[in-house]
Amino acid sequence: MEILVDAGIDCIKLLPFLFLSYLAVEYTEHKMSRGTKRLIYRAGKAGPVLGGLIGILPQCGFSAAAAGLFAGGIVSPGTVIAVFLSTSDEMLPIMISEGLPLGVIGKVLAAKALTGIAVGFLVDLAVERIGGGRKEIPEHPQLCAHEHCHCEEHGIFRAALVHTAQIAAFLFVISLALGFVMESLQARGLTQSFLHVPGLEEATASLVGMIPNCAASVLITELYLGGFLGSGALFSGLLCGAGTGLLVLFRENPDKKESLRLTLVLYVSGTLAGILLGALQIL
């Protein structure tokens, strides 16, 4: 029952972010001309900076919103990666409640934001150099074509509500399943597994952090506070902890290979950054 309630609460918390993001996508797709949309997209070179800074706010909804905007062709790959790397989820309230010094919390947030911004710029640069630039702006609404919701017939508010309801139902089912899985892993002593792989702490923490559920960041933070993880593994796990953003990315982005590439970038960059930050001993 507790897992069921938690899954429901997680989805309810996401609803405003999902609705607003889909509303923004629908407005852009339906109300703006093709030329204006192209101008907005091409003018977004500072997107990783904005994504990295907004992502550190204590919520797990913005990563889902960013993934939805990326799937709709509104933001760049580097922007969504910056958001994924900087997203804080439940880390901040836990650290504050545990009485960690503000200086330590500030270093964690700054490291996540700077890593997201740096990697985001590199991703956008690579896309422009290798991939031939940004996505083509579609003539017809991309989300509508994907979901077959007949948005042009009913208006953008109904379209946004339809998309929000669809993804919320999807997230609830997945979150419920993940809740039972994580409960089972914790019951079997997941926290002890890190003690037996000291050389792979960062890589293992990154995998745990990538579990698309806010509970992943809670687990990583608690393991660090309990002395089970080093600072490098803490950073790796939290950098890769994109919350439900990955779920939305794979659900909404029709290019699954692109979603896989972004997931690989998230894992590799988060792991390497964690190793580097751990070696620098900034905490």
C-alpha cells in the first residue's frame, strides 16, 4: 500500500510540470509559424546554461518537462542533457533535513550545474559538427502525429491534457513496478553491494542513479550520508539521476536510437565526472 501511495504521489507531483510543458509545446507547434519556430530553436545556444541552472531546483518534474520539450523539437539535445545531469530530485530536502552544512550542499549543486552546462555545450557542439545541425522543424505538430490525438480539432488545452494523462498513466505503472523492485533490492541488502566493489563505486552508483524514479536520488543520498558511498559515487549517482526524464524521453521521442545515445552520454559523462570530482575531494 505504501508503494502504491508513493507511486501515486510521485505522479501527482509531476502533473503541473507535464501539463505546462505540453501546453508550451502545443502552443509553439500550433500558434507559431515555421520560421519563428526555427528561429527559436537556432537561437537556443544558451539552452544548456538555462537547463543546468533550472535543473538544480528541488523537484523531479523539470527533467520530464525538458524531455517532453526535446521530443517536441523545442530544445536542443545539449539542453536536455544539461537538465538531466543537474536535476536534484529529492537530494536537496534530504541533505537539508540531515543538517549538512550549507557550504557542502552548495558545492554539490554547483558541481551538478557546471557539469550539466559543460556536457550540454559539448553535446550540442558534437551534434552540429557530426549530425549536420539540429532537427528539422516539422510542418505538422510532432507530438500530435505521434499520439494521434487530433489536437488540431480540439485546441491546445485539450491536447495538453490528453498528452499529460497519457504520460501520467504510463509513469504511474512504471513507478509502481520500480517501487516493488527497489523494495526487494533494499530488503536483500543492496546497500552492502557497494562495499564489495570499491573500484566500481562510481559506475555502479551511476546505474542506480539512472533508475527512473525519484527514489533513486533518495537512496544514493542516504547511502552517502550513512557512509556507504564516497563523494565520487555520490556525484556519479546524483548526476545520472534524471528522475522520470528518461521515461518521458523514451516514451515521447520517436527516434529510439537518439534516446539511447543520449542515455549513454548521460551515463558516461556522469560516471567520469563523478570520478573526477571524487579525486578532487571537493567535499
